[in-house]
Amino acid sequence: MKILISWYAYTHDFRDGAVSDTSPTLEFHRHFFDHDRHIILSSATADDTRLDLIVNRLKHDFPDRASGIDPRYMDIRNDELIMPGAIKPKIEALLQSFADAEIDLFISPGTPAMQVAWYLCHESMGLQTRLLQTVEARLNKGEPRLVVTQLSQSPEPVSVLIREQLTSSNSEDYLITNALKPVYARADKVAQTDRVTCLICGASGTGKEHLAQYMHRQSARAGRPFVAVNCAALGNELLESRLFGYVKGAFTGAVNNQTGFFDEANGGTLFLDEIGDITPYMQQSLLRVVQSGEFMPVGATTPRHVDVRIIAASHRNLRQRCADEQFRWDLYYRLATTELTLPTLAERGQAEKRQLVNFFLKAKQAVFRRKKSLTISPAAWAYIDAYLFPGNVRELENLIESLYVFASETVMPTDLPDWLRNPASITATFDWRQHEKQLIEQALVYFGQNKTKTYQSLGYGSVNTLIKKMAEYGVG
């Protein structure tokens, strides 16, 4: 099948309220149309009089083509008409629906932003598309001319990015350090490709929701809702009703219709956190909406359709859970079209940990209304440097908040919480003394407080060395 797709020319297709005889769209049909179908686009949501006029004129002048004239409403707001990043996802979805066809894009009609969006889709989607323009007869010795725009292709994989000037009120609430920059650079690319899902992997507290919010703000959906759901916090029935909504009478207590998170996020982004913890039943329910955009509210008989971008996150290894038959492979593949992985705080290194400490010290000064930012003494820094923060950035931020509660101006070791000075897990610190203390305690328990067997198992030269260590660490 050979398809022509174009916007109508808002000005040049019309004169005095009617379709002009020199309309670019009509001229294309008179001289160059050899297609099976013409999809003609309007940026409105519905009831566009100009679209009706041009469609009726085409059907009148070319009755043999009437069945192939296909008007479409693309729902683009007035403020988005100058934003290629807002237009591209709409036409991208349209083009993808005709992936097997030969597609000619008549790019002469439309705003400059629309023309840029055609070009970006042609470059990035890998479809059988051509970019067509026409030259008026008066500019070409009395004969109209068709121009096929040729583009030189890069030998590298194509990735088209659209960078709009986006601003955010919370752009300063997070420090993107060197270790995170490659992740956020990849997130930029994902954000600009609207029709793919993304799975964010990383331990608890590494900043998965912040990364999802960043992607939303960098995408064409930035002006639409961002809805975050912690899937692990809700049981089967509650999660289903919160995600999909319900109708009046669906269950006891359902006294009114209730929209769900998918409806609330329509046009925007839905962030499904801790997706690895949902049950097989909810995995099946989610699979349908991820595949088709359709879902059934609880108690309803008619499905609903939404335009939602899904970003999921999990601290679990979902591939391993799939291998263990605890998560569906088909849902995993749908959610993980693209994947991003956030490093732990320990993997980011001591220098970045110090950066984050100093960042939060300044950020929390305003929150706690302190005249001066807290400073940390060298002795306190030694404990902070040695602690690995298994709770990652979230745990570090909580620490700084607690210091603003208990410390005066300079943080001393006594201001630090006990869990940091004496970690319960030897995996939480590089401080070898903490490891030694815990090994002594474990060996004493294992050998029933027998000091001879304990010092021998630990490799000390004598029982006196063990006794001295026990006194030093306060064990006994």
C-alpha cells in the first residue's frame, strides 16, 4: 500500500472562506497523486470546519479517490504548534500504525515545527518514508514540480533528540554527580522517544522516582500529569481499583464512580514503582493495558482507552524473577523496552558521597531555618566516610535531617546516630574495627563464650590479645 500523509495548509488551501483553486493540497492531487490513500491531518480535537471543507472538495473533484481520503484529528494544543517535541509523538504513533506501507510525507503544508517533526520521524523510525515538497507552477516556468528531499544517512545508529527549553521548580532538589551523568544522558534519549516504555533498576534509595520525574519533564508530556504509584504498598484488590478505577456498585463501599491512576495520568506519565512485587494476577491485568492502552475499570463492562507513557521501577532483578517464574516474561519485555540502572551510593565512591553530604547540608539549612549551615568535624567525617549507606541517597538525606535536629553548629561523633557509629551489619562499613568487633561477638556466641577456642579461631596469638580486644570494643 502507498500512503500520502499531510497536514492541510491552514492559509494557502483557502481563500475567502472556501478552498482555493490553487490550494497546494488540490495541486498535489491534480499533478502528483498516485497513492492508495491520503491521510489528511488537523491539529484540532474535533469539528474542524477547514478540514471538512478540504476533504469535501477533494472528494468532489476526485470522486474515484473518495474512499481513500481519510481525515484525522491529532489533538495538538495551540501552544504546542511551535514545539516539534509535542508534535512528534502524535505523528510517530500514526506512522507506526502503517509500518508496512510505503509512506510519502507531503511536508509543504504545516507550521515549521510540523515540518521539523516530519523530518525527525523520517530520520529516526526506520520506516519506508519519503519527504515530498512541491514547487508552484508560477515559480517553475508554468509547470508544477515535485521535489523529493534526499538526506544523507549517518553510518551510526540514529537517535533523534528534541531539546525544548524546559524549566522545573524542583530542578535544584537533586545533585546529578559524575556517576549519574551517563544515566541521565541515556534518560534524555529515552524521554524524547515517546512510544517506548522504560524500566529503571536500582537498589532502594538510589533515586528511581527522581529519574522518572526527570524523564517526564524532558519529554513532550511535560505539561501533562505525572502520577507515581508504589505498587508494593497496595494489595491486589486495592491496587487494581486504584490503577483502573471502579464503577458505582462494583463492591461494598463503591458508592460512586471512581477514576484510577491510568485515567489521572492520561496524556502524561504513570510511574509504577516496585513493579517486581506485584502478584501474578496484577501482572496479567497490567499486561493488557501495556500492550493496548485499554483496561477495564472494576465492575465495568466497557473498556477504556488511555494515552499513557509507562515508566516502571524495581529494586529486584526482574530477569531473575522471570527465570524463577515469579514474574511474567511477556510483561517484562513490554516494560523493559529500554532499561536504565542507577548505581548504589557505595559504587559512586567517597568523593561523591562527600559532595552529596555538602549538598544536603546546604539544602536542609533553609528547610530547618538555620542561619548557618552545619559543619562536620573531622572525627565525624571519619565515621561518615567509613559507613557505606546501604539505604543509599535516601538514608544519607535522612541522616542530614537528623543532624539538623540534634546538632548545634558543628557535628561531632556524639551527634551521629548509633546505627552509623556501630553498624549492625558488617557490610555497611569499610571500618575494619567494626568488622573485627562483630567477628569477636559472633565467635564468642559460636563457641559458647569459650575464650580459648575463640582466640584460636580468630587467629590471635594468645587469649590475652582477645581479652584486650574485648575491652577495647566493649565486648563481654
